[in-house]
Amino acid sequence: MDSRNLHLRILFYAFIGICSSYSSFVVGEANAQPAHLIVNASQGGLKIPETLFGVFFEEINHAGAGGLWAELVSNRGFEAGGQNIPSNIDPWSVIGDESSVTISTDRSSLFERNKIALRMDVLCENKGCPAGGVGIYNPGYWGMNIENGKTYKVILYIKSLDSVDISVSLASTNGSQILATSNIIASSSEVSNWKKVELQLEAKGTDHYARLQLTTTKKGVIWFDQVSAMPVDTYKGRGFRKELVQMLANLKPRFIRFPGGCFVEGEWLRNAFRWKESVGPWEERPGHFGDVWMYWTDDGLGYFEFLQLAEDLGSLPVWVINNGISHQDQVSTSSILPFVQEMLESIEFARGDANTKWGSVRAAMGHPEPFNLKYVAIGNEDCGKKNYRGNYLKFYDALRKSYPDIKVISNCDGSSQKLDHPADIYDFHIYTSASRIFSMTHQFDRTSRTGPKAFVSEYAVTGNDAGMGSFLAALGEAGFLIGLEKNSDVIEMASYAPLFVNDNDRRWKPDAIVFNSWNQYGTPSYWMQQFFAESSGATLLNHVLQSNLSSSLVASTIKWKSSEDNSNYIRIKIVNFGSDAVNLKISLDGLTNSKDFTGSTKTILTSKNLMDENSFTEPNKVIPVQSLFENAGEEMDVVLPPHSFSSFDLLTKSNNLLISSVVDPIYSSSAATAQDN
């Protein structure tokens, strides 16, 4: 049994208490509206794209720096203040006073692309120094999560004119308790030039807000540069925070769009993400200031790491490139060719043989085989800007000539009118209220069935309906995704945005996954997405929904095969967005040999109020709970309570009918209004 199934079975017992508050789940409810869903369970139907549902990662809200990327040290190369000196070394701080130690920066680093190094002048000696010594400390990203028994790898570069005796420690929040420590003892000849030091520290205590300290009681001058600390235990040893990647894996994403978003553009081009600066040895990456979301990134999470993460998750990378346009400035089409060349070289890095110029860089990083890059998006949200179409065509033509198999994604919306330029896919973004996004379940019903397909790369409920991540938002989004699923003949991909938020830096709300240095939880929108995890590559079945609730009731049915038990399933999903309960009759046509339904299950995602949210104190307030369902049959009568999302799984390989994944009622006096044509 996998961990998720175990988790759901444990939660089953919690459900027993919950369901006692409902009058009945399967018996008709008085005054409820009637509806009848007739499902054609026989062979046939529309094949849903293998890529339909995935994830979109943007470096926003400290999603990567201080989040998904497990580096504990913030501003590890002292470059965040820029290339000028004196430089701002924040969040590094001094241990000791000005009479015992002084700190400055200079341009003495051995790395050409990041020349700033830290100089520490130790003025005291031995017992003349404060207890514990003097030096510097780094608190990481709002505290380093150090846990008892776990091992952390520390790498740093040092230089000195004299011999050194330096304590490298992981300490408690205020430095009063040493959780792990090791010493660097070296003669002057060993450190007269820059020396790389690697240490492994095993923690003897736990502090979720710990810090890294470099201290000494030996008088002299010491230079530090490129100081890194990471847990040894990362996802597949790649440097990713395991628990956050696991939350991604649970969504079974078929693609990862990266690295933005606005992060790709920059407020100004000088601060846009540049892929070449993010590959090669981490010590040599200069980092940059992301001026859209206003924080420094050392680009340890770079182009290579994104490609590697996509591969490890079994997802296709969707590479968003800068097309010479930022929020505030842009390159003219007559001058765009250097940017086009940058794009072509980025693809050579991902797909080129190991003996090509950029393929050899990838191979040197430990991946001699090419990555499976098939999608390139030309810019982000730039369609209405002066130079977009002219620039786009230069990129498009270059891709067609050099990589004709790559699917090119335009920023312009082609859902309601034909594009005026060639593209394989067009981008579609929507941030709106819960009622409006639910009404958009029919957004693509009237889209032309020929021409480019849609990539709904950013969707979410925002504003008052969303809060910090409400159930109401998830309910509206569920209706929208059902519409995407039913129109998947003209939709290639879809992904929620934003994906991650560090609770200490909420630049945008809501988000799917919330975390701090040591903990994390999914919002209701995150859990809602799990009900669509099996849709990609499934078969869309025909059904008829008979009701007078066309503005508040939507459904879809798919057939899919489980990779876990190799069984075939039919999944029925229904959203009741209205304020009235629904007595739903479900009829299965064309399903043979289904007489014994023992072992049927259902899953409930429930809460008392539409605006309920999860939090660190109540991370499981709105999550799915699975339980047995004893009244399954080829014809079933169930109650869909007000504001509910229901999903039923029907096992078709044997005589059992399994019903699972019922996202059930939110009782509320306020009714959400939707238009469902």
C-alpha cells in the first residue's frame, strides 16, 4: 500500500464521525433538485492528450530560493548587493563587536563571474575574544531547518595570510546552542590561495529556525566565499527538498512549465532570467536580482536543474524563453537575433549530443544523454506589446528550421478568434472570481476544432473568493477543469498558478502549496487538482446529464488505467456549484458483469464553510477523506449536497464497482452564481 492510500485509510475513521452529521448520503433529500446522469461505459470515446494536466513553476514567493531548492544559505556568494563594493551582505550578520572583529567586502574572489568575497579582520586573540569566538552567521531563509540525527553538507572557500582555526557550526536561533560543529585547521601555506573545504555535520538537536556560524578566536585576516549548506537527504540526491517534490509527484504532472512567468521577462531586461548564467558549477553562477518579485536568487536552481526535475518526475519540460521583452523595455525586431541565438543554444544544451558546444556543458554536469525537450514558449504575456509579433516570428522561423519537432507556444489567445501568426499552441491565462471561472466551463465549447491548441498555463480563482486558498476557489476551479477535460480535443495542457509560496514572502495569493523552513501543506486547490491526476492520456466517455441546473451542475466521465494495479477504471466527476442539494441518479450503460460491488469506496473533501482554508495550525482542515460505500450498483441514487464536487471511480476489470473520490458538501447560506450554457 502506498503512503497516500495508507493516509486515506487512516482518515476513513475520521469520516465516520463526519458523515453522521449528514441526513443520508445515498437516500434522496427532501426539496433537493433531481438530475440523471447516463454514462456510456462501453468502448470508444475521445483520447485525452497525454499532457493535459501538469504544473507551472515560477520563481515567485521564494518558491525556489528558500523553498523547492534545498540550499539553506541565503546570499551564499555575498553577491546580492551587486558587483560594487562595499556590498550589502544581508542576511549575513556579525558575531562580536567592532573592537573584536570587522567585516567588509572586496573583489578578491577566484570566480570571474562573481567577484565579491567577504573579508573578516579578527582583532582579538584567544581568551581576549568573546565566549564562543567572533565571526559571521547566516540565518538562511527565515531560519534553517536543522533536525536531530540528520546530516548536512557544508562547502565553503577560504583564504588567509596566516594559519586558521575556524569553527563551522549549525546553531540554534540565537546561537546559544550548538547543534553540530566541525573545525577547519590549516597552515598558512594551505590557505594562502583559495581553498575549497567540504564538511559533513550531523545534528545533535533540532531547531527549525537555526543558523550557520563561522567563528574563530585566532587573530588575523580571513576571506570567505561561496558558503553553501544543504541537507544530504534531498530528492534523488538532486538538491531538491524532498517533501515539496513529493507533493508535486502526488499530482502526477505530465509537464512542468518553467521558470516563469514574469520571472522570465524581468521588470527590466537587465534583470531577466538568463539561462547561461544558471548552468555549470554552482560556485561560478553569478546569480541575479529578480526585480519583478524583488529578491535575489543565486540561480542554484537553474536551467539544468529544472530539466532534471522534469525528467525525475516523468514530466515533459516546457521551456519559457525571454523574447527580448520585459515589463519596461524591449528589443526591436531588427536587433533580436542575439536573443534568437540564445534560445537555439539553450535547446542545444538540453538536446544536443555530448560532443556539441552546449551539449558538452550538460554532459559535464552529469547528464550525457539529451533531455526530452519538446515545448518552447516564446515569452510570457507579451502578445499586446509593440515588438511581440515581429520578434515572435524570428523565433518561430528559427525553431522550425533547426528543431521542426518542437511545439511552439504563442502568447496570443486563439480561443475566440484565429491567430494572425503561425503557432502550434497558444497560451491562455485566467485569474478571476469563483463564479466566473466556474461559468468558463464552456469557454472552449465554441473554439475552432482546427488550428493551434490551447495551453491554459495559468488559472486560479483570486480576489475575495480566494482568500489565502479557499474551498470556494477550488470548487470553481474544479468546474473549469471539467470544461477543459471535455474540450481536450482543442486543449493541449493546463496548469494552476502560482504553485508554491513561502509563508514568509507572500508576493501573490492564493497558491497551491504553502511552506516554511520545515513544514508544508496543500490548499484546497491543490487537493482539487489530485482528482484530475489520472485524466491525462485517459479516454473521454460520452454521457448525458439531464437536469434543470445547467448553470450550476457540470460533469465529465473518463476511462483510465491505473499504473499501480494495472486495472481499468471509469471516473465520473460532478460539480454542484449551486446552493441546492441534488438527488442524482447515475446509470451505467454498456458495463457488463457488474453484479458484485463489494469494496466500493468514496472520498470526501468537506468543511463547514465555503471560505474555509488550510493552515499550518490546521493543515488538514479541507482535505480528501476516503471511506467505504456500501450502496453501489449499476444504478445509484446519491445526494450531491450544495456546493460539492463528486468523483466516482468504477473498476471495470472484474465484477467489482469501485466508487471513490467524492468531494462533498460545503453547507453555506451564501449561494454562488454561475452561467453554464
